[in-house]
Amino acid sequence: MILADKITNLRKKNGWSQEELAEKMQVSRQAVSKWEGAQTVPDLEKILALSRLFGVTTDYLLKDEIEGEEFTDDLDRAPVKRVPLALANEFLEWRAKAAKRIALGTFLCIISVIPLLLLGAAAEVPGSTASLNLNLVAGMGLVVLLLFVAAAVAVFVSCGFKNAPYEFIDKEPFETEYGVDGMVKERQKAYRPAYVKMNIIAACLCVLSPVPLFAGLFTENEFLLVVMLAGTILLAGVGATLFTLAGVRWASMQKLLKEGEYARRDQKKTRIKKTVSTIWWLTAAAVYLGWSFWTGDWETTWIVWPIAGILFAVVMCLCNLFIEREREGQDR
């Protein structure tokens, strides 16, 4: 195997693009491309740097007859953490419990607006007790909303603290010990039917969630219309909860197996999507709350969420397209 192929294989094994390797080597991407295309050969200084970076011997890099990787005993290299079978089992058990808690927190966040909508609509009904004090009703609705959100935040923070011992699985390179991959694949195989079933049900609920609202459009009773809107939010909340419940457990298995979006090649893509997603939904929440408090028209401002959901799908598609194009450009 020639030097060009060895550099390419080592780069891909570490999950780096040509641009990322170029940054680490302090050269241009074109230089790395020429090395891997066997158009040029790195000078001695760069060979030594490649040896230190990849943790292999210079003999392995320079001698074509050496096919198997020869690793150095460089004590300065950060040791790769290993995941034994017991730790992998413990991690999967915890994530199964965490999935239920995170799903609950998600559900509470989504339905938190329902009491406010119902109380607000009740306050508009002539002759009702709630209509006697609109400010009190609005205050009660906001208190309930904040209580739901606070409970959800408490759940998320608690899960974050309890997940601390396993954070390195997300953030650092690791290797699994003998038996871990086989155990995880068996669990993944056993869980797949439930995973598929929950995703199908969740997708159907999300697609059908506007039905109550559409049905409510045929009535002139404003309170009934708000009740139907609450039904739409509830269905969407159940759908999102099922997506979360299934996804968290499935993701834990993919992390250990380094599959899907947790493969080394796709880790950068995952980080970008998470960042974009966080910014998007925080912005949507800020727009919703700002508009609602400014106008006081809570019965109208809910439209922010379905619009944000539809546009989010478009943003994610554009994000994937951008990342794939960037990757193709880097690997040429």
C-alpha cells in the first residue's frame, strides 16, 4: 500500500475531511488532496508530523510493503476511552429510563399552552364566571403554563446531571470492548419493531393533528374552536412524545455502534444540525412569547408553532444539502 492510500485511510478512520486534516497539519487542502492523489509526497517534516498525528510509525507510512498499521508508543497521545460490556449495559438501561423522562418533558412543553388557551376562551364566553375577571384568568393561565415549563426544565436538568458519567460517549473518541457490539446489535434487533411502530404512530398523529382544528372551523362557537385547537396541540404533543421516546433509545444504541448520524463521518453534521435546531426553536419561542405579551392575543399567536414546524423541516433539508455539498467539495 502506497503512502497516498495510507494517508487517505488514516484520515477517514479518524473521521476527518481533507480540510480538517489540512488545518491540523497547517497546510492547504489542496496539499492534502495532492498527497492523497499521489501527485506529491510530503517532505520529511510533514511525514514526522503525520506520524505523530495518526499515532503510527514512520516506517508504516514510508514502506509500501508494510500493510498493517504500526502504532507508536507515544505517551503524549490522549488515551482512547474504552467501553466495557458492563458500562454499555448500564448506559443503555439509563437511556431507556431517560427516554421516558425526556418524552414527558417534551409533552409538558408542548401542552403547556393549552390551559392558557382554554381559560382565555372561557373568559370570552358571555355570562361565564371567568369573564368576570379577565386579568385573573390570564394570570392563572400564565401560572399554569410556567409550572408546566418549569416541570419540563426540571426533568431535562435532572437527566443532564444523571447522564454526566456517559458524556464522553457523545464528546470523545472511544472504543468498545469485546462483546459490546454483539450485545448492542441484539438489543437493536429486538427493539426495532417497537421503534418502527412508534415512529409510524407518531407520524400519523402529527399528520392528523390539524383535523380537530379544521373541524372547528365549521363552527361559529369560539370556545369550541379553541377546544378543537387544544385537541390539535394535544395530538401533536403525543406524536412528538412518541418520536422522542423511540428516538432517544435508538440513538443510544447508534452511539455505541457509531452508526447513522453518530458515525465519525457524520458527527460534524450532527453538531451543526443540533446547533441550528436549538437556535431555531429558541427563536420561535422568543417570537411567540414576544408577540403574545405585546398584543395579548394568545388565541392568534399560536400560529407561530405550526409555521415554525413547517419551516423547520425546510431549514433541515437545506442544512443537509449544504453539509453534503461542503463534504463533497472537501473530499475531492
